Amino acid sequence: MMNWFYLHGRAFMQALQRLASQPLGTLLSALVVGIALSLPAAGYLLIDNVASLARGVSGAPEISVFMAQDASAEDIAAAEKRLRGDAQLAGYRHVTKDEALRQLEKSGLGDVLGGLTANPLPDAFIVTPRGEDPAVYDGLYARFAAWPGVAHVQLDSAWVKRLHALLGLGRSAVLLLAGLLGFALVIVTFNTIRLQILTQRHEIDVSRLLGATDPFIRRPFYWFGSLQGLLGGCVALATVWATVQALGRPVASLAETYGAVFALTGPGPLESAAILGFAAFLGWFGSAISVRRHLAERLT
């Protein structure tokens, strides 16, 4: 195991030396990889930020559960107990019939309600589910409607379904773009490693004559491609953060016109690690294909 670590450390240092020996080429390759990766990364962050902005403008989607007029106190208590223990809910609020009547009176309907001999409003629960999956809302709607003492369940899920569909379409488009650009970056790495192999072909031939194995020869090229991809990932992160900083104030001003408080957010630790890991993987994958092919050609 120590020998394995030693060999990888040696290959890592060789890859670093090769990158440092050609700073202009390394910089240009990192810019190509970084700019290409910044497009899907920025698109993914844009979708998440648009979803947050839409929730801030429209408010969190809710389900209104109206109890029957003749619902007993036991029915209301049982419904509240079920809501309290439901893991699919982010929260709920009990609006008593007296509280609902007071709210209507404050809204300017006091004269109309003054002629009533009894309170016509039922007890109600305003429920906020977790997440935005339309299937969750439909399942909760059917479950609430089947409870004893419930007269009506109101669910305005049209905008939730539209938002969910639009976000799903956006995420699919971003994944498709990431796949296409990733394929292009694999080709770029493939050609870069090919040039490295051609440049060091005499060194490779001598190493084979001295008994070097194929894994020993391939290892520095794998690290070279991975480090090149990692540098491109750093450029992508820097590009995305610069974009977030440049657009933060205009986006906040736009949100204020809709009465929402919103701040454009950049990639978090998990998103940053995913971008760097994806970039390094693309570099490694392109180098692996190139090394295996061109070293096999030299053997024949």
C-alpha cells in the first residue's frame, strides 16, 4: 500500500511539473474547460434561484382544510393531532370559526355579517406541505378529504404543477447541455494528452525497454488530465461567483418590485465540490481514453 501511494505521489508531481512547464498552454486549457463548465453550472444555479424567487413572490403553496359546520370538538382535535404528527407537512395553522369571522369583519364586511344570527364559517386548518412535488399535494388532498368531520379541502395546485414542470424542463435542459459540453471537454483532453504522448514518445519507449509497466506509464497522464480538469473547475467556480456578484444587486432590485426580499446565491459547498469533481472526472476520462488508445498503437 505504501508503494502504491508512493507511485501515485510521484506521478502527481510529474503531472504538476508538466503543467508548470507550459503555463500558457495550461492557462488556455483551464479557461476552455472552465468557461464551458460555467454554462451548465450557472444554468443550474439560475433554476434554483428562480424557484426561490417564485416561492418568495407567490408565497408557499398551502392546502386549506375546512371542517364541517356540525363537526364536533373531538373531530377537530383528532384532525389537529393527525396534522401534528404528519412528516410530510412543514407546518399548519388552526383558524377557528370565531377568528375567521373577526378577519372578515376587519376586511370591511362588518355590516353584512351584523345581520347574521349565527356564525356561518367553519373551523379550518391552513396546511403547508414540505417540498413542491405535485404528487405530494394530490396525496395530501385525498387523505384530508377522507377524514371524518372534513367538509371541503381546497388545493390550488395549478401554479405548483406549472412551476414544477418548468423547473423539471430547465433541469433537463441543463443536464443535456452539461452532457454535450462534457463530451466536448473529453475530446479537448483527449487531444491534449495525445500531444503529450507524442512529445514524450521517446521517453515512453525507453521506459518500456527498462521494464516499465503500462500502469506506471499511464499514471502521470491520468494525473495530468485530472489536474487540468480540476483547474478548469476552479475557473468555472470563479466565473459563476463573478456572475453572481455582478447580477446580485439588479436581481435584488427586481425582486423588490414584486414585494419580495431575495438575494442571488452562488454555489454552496456541495455544489462547488460537485463542479470540481465533475471537471476532474472529465479530465481523467479523456486522458484514460487517449492514453489507452495511443499507447496501444505504439505497441502495434
